[in-house]
Amino acid sequence: MPTIPVSEAKPEYDVAIVGSGAGGGQMAYTLTLAGLKCVMLEAGRSYDPVTETAMFQRGDQAPLGGVRTPDKHFGFFDATVDGGWEVPNEPYTQASDKEEEQFKWWRARMMGGRTNHWGRISLRNGPYDFKPYSRDGLGFDWPISYEDVEPYYTKVEMLIGVYGSNEGMENTPDSPPGVLQPPPKGRVGDLMTQKAGKKVGVPVVPIHRAVLTRPLDAKTIPAKLHPNNKKAQKIVADSMIARAPCFWATPCGRGCSIKANYQSTTVHLPPALATGNLDIIPNAHAREVILDDQGKAKGVLFIDKTTGKEERVSAKAVVLAASSGETVRILLNSKSNQFPDGVANRSGLVGKYIMDTVGSDLRGQIPAMENLPPHNDDGAGGSHFYSPWWLYGEQKAGKLDFARGYHIEIGGTRRMPGGGSPVPGNFLKGLYGTKLKEEARRYYGSFIGLACRGEMIPNEHSFAELDPDVKDKWGIPVMRWHWKWSDQELNMATHAQRTFTEIIEAMGGTVQGGPNREGKETILKGGETIHEVGGALMGSDAEKSVCNGWNQTHDVKNLFLCDASPFPSNADKNPTLTIMALAWRCADHLIEEAAKGNL
């Protein structure tokens, strides 16, 4: 990925963007194609999945069999080349010694950020998700509606390529005809879960994921995305032609050298760079937003990790898209006479109401899936089917003891095994020789995993602040996390466990780990789902929010937050598609306001 050293930066840019992932990549794409000069600061190193992705190696070719290590939490092949739960020289702290009150913060220090290894599940928030307070009196409403964001969901889906189907389900929005790519067929585990779901009243349908199942239509899509901009159309068409559809072989988490799946590094940044309007500075650890005497943003101060020196770039507007937690850190560290508690923090709400996705998993062994004939069950490198939340009516009627919903993700295939056994050890205990091989073949592929991914309601006990004592290697105060799940989330996890048990037993299977466990036993730690959102909520009242409905901070009109930090709620739908849709919408607004001289 082409980059520049800070010594080659221009004296001033139109826009400085911090972060190169979903939000930062989308901002760079939209702004540069419109002709704005942008500089992007990435805290990690440059990374190019076309040349660096280990997508063709077998599992047995990886060191240590590809198992997870402290610096590669998801295993050797995971695309996160630098970063994880812990980042060298960049610690964070916990406000509580209680394990259940601690937050695990995932950071990807690399070009493209988390878009390199994410699950690529791309679900639209529904109308209820933008107005949750109006529906049940909890949390906050967004100052915008589904109708405001819908055109941008469509544009993002056409650009990145999303497979799936339109099922017409409540609060699970369909896409316009012809936008979605054809979904892949269900694997054996998907089809069996779908059959069992019908017995217990749980719908199972094709999921939406950002993976190409056929080539993009480079002849018509660019003109729809960029009408009246022939240069942009040509650049985007060339970029689309360079992407190949999935060939159903390797996990998407490795990254994709053929550009079949969405990564900022293969979809957003190449066309942005092709405009000649984008400079990228890697290893740029942002410290603070710089303000002028009138309180407007005029650039970003950062540490050049290659030299350890303090550097800065100047711009007419600043976009923070570094991930929710990281954007909060930058805002709080940006102290001045105008903002003694951090830039854009006159409301005192920067860092407040951090949320994550509720996670709770269960695994089962299914005898009907034993001794299946050998077949390629890899599929599209991730989920094919899922269960959207289906109990809105019961919830509205007060029949459930939690207010929001969850969807179910389905795992379990005969994927190419790695260096270790694909069968849990308790099924092979004491066996050797011919009997071991027979039982391994019998059980291989006979396991199903079901995962709850649910909505957390924001609460005042879950927030982030600067640690008063601890600093990172470069002397910058680090984040200190406060965390608490409420009964709403714990009850949701309990309900999910009961549902999983019903589905597995309807398949004729046996639950692994004990049936009917309580939510407090099974809920993942805060941050473990890697969906942190919030910390700079959007709203119409500047006293009660940090941003307006355009991702623009109330206090600093030329400072925009384009990751998930402005989210006032965290729907059960994975946040990345909404991050991109809001960023594209914000970019259009920024372009219009800049043209009017309002920034």
C-alpha cells in the first residue's frame, strides 16, 4: 500500500483522517473521489493483503499448528498482523479488580484496521433500531431515522458487494432489488439448523455478508454511485474489475488476496489513492486534535513511531475514525483552554455509554451429521445462514424479561482441519491406531455451534476515561475502562442458551457443556465480541450529546467522528455496515458544507 513519510506531507490538506478502517476508508474514498485533498494517519504499519495474505497454505504448514499465541489471539493465519487484546507499549487499565467488570479492548495496529479480519456480517439496522427509546423507554433514540440512512446502506452494499436474500422480516430491512449478490447454498449444519428451527419456531435464513459470489457489475454500478463524475466512475470501475469472486476455499479472517471480500485495504483505499488526492502516513500514533484560536480544528498532533518524534499535519477539517475507544482517547487527550476536559466535551459525555455486543455461545454434537461422506464444506469463509431476531411481538407485549433482541450465528462445517484434531479430545480419549482414525472420521464435522449476538442497552456504569497515572511509551495518558452488564443483557444470554438447547435437541443432538446454563455463566466479557460502540453519542441536543446527526461534533463544527463512537445504541446487527453508511453520509455533508464555506 503506497505511503509517505511525514516529511513529504503537504503544508495543508482539506481533510485529515485518523484511522484507515471502515469509517476512515469510506471517508477517504468519498472525499477524494469528490476532489478533496486528504491525509490519512494510521497508527500501525502499511499492509497489503494482495501480497501478504497467507490464504493458500494448509493448516499443518503454520508454526505450532496455527494455534493462538499471545501476539496472535486468533491464530497464525489471522490477518491482524499487529495488534490484539494487548498492544506492546500501549497499555490500558481497568477501574475494577472484578473480572466481570473489566473490558477487553481489541486494537488492530495495521492498515485497514479491523476490516482485515472481521466476520464481514453486513446487516442493516432496522427502523426500530434507530428509535429504541421511543419503543421501550430505555436508552436513547438516534436523531436520524432509517429513512435517512437507507440510501447510504444501498450505496455501500453496491460498492463493497454483499451477498444475501430479502426475507421481508420485521425490523430486518431488505435491500432494493438487484443490490444483493446471490447467497451461497447452506452447508449441512445450516440446513439441519434451519430444519430444527422450523420445529421450535426460530427462523433460519441466508445471512448478509460482504463477500463477492459473482463479479461486480463494473459497467453500471459506478455511474449509480457517482453520477455526473466520469473520473470517479472510471476509477471505481477499474477497482471493481480488479476484484474476483470467492472460490470457496479459505477463511475470510486470513484476508483475501483476490479481493473477494470487503477490506478497506482492497476496496476503499485503492480507488482513493488512484485519485492522487490521498496521502497515507503509517505508524502515526495520534495524540490530539489541534485547535486554532477560534476553537476550530486545524490539524492533528501525532507520534511518528519510527522516530519517536512528535509531528503534526494541518487540515481545514478533521475526521476521527480510529475506533470508538481510540477516538475517545484522542478527544479526552485534546485538552486546551477552550476544552479543559477534552475537545468537543462541553457536555461531559465523551467516553460515556460505551457498549458492546452481547455474546453467549453453545455447542452441540449431532449424531445425524456423523460419518458424512468427504466433501468441500468450506463455503464463503464464514456464515452462510443465521437467525434474525424473531420475537418483537412477544417483547412488545412484555412477555420477555429483556427489552432488546439478538440474532443467532451458526458455525460448524467440515472445514479443512489445521494442525490439530478437528474433534474434541473427550470424544477420542483413550483411543489409538485404527480405532482412533475411525472415531475421528465418525465425529469430524458432526458439531454445531450457535452464538448469540445481541443488543446491549447503554448504561452509566460502562464508560472509558483517561487513567490519571498510567501513560504509554510516548507519554500519552491511556484509557481506563469501567464495565457492567445489566440484567437486561444477562437475561438475554439466559434466553439464548435456552433457545440453543431447544435447537440442538430438535436436531437430535446433545449439548456440550451442560444445558440451560445461566446468562451470567455464559456471557462473554465486555469487549470480547469486538463491537465496541458509543463514547461520543449523537443527538439533537448539544447538552446531552457529543455529535449531531451528521457525525459532526456540536462544539467544533469542522470535527467529525466517523467510527462507531457516535452510536446512541448498539443493535444486534453488526456495526460495520452502519459505520460505512454513516461515514458516506457524513462525507457528502462535509463536501456540501465545505462548498458553502460553513466549515
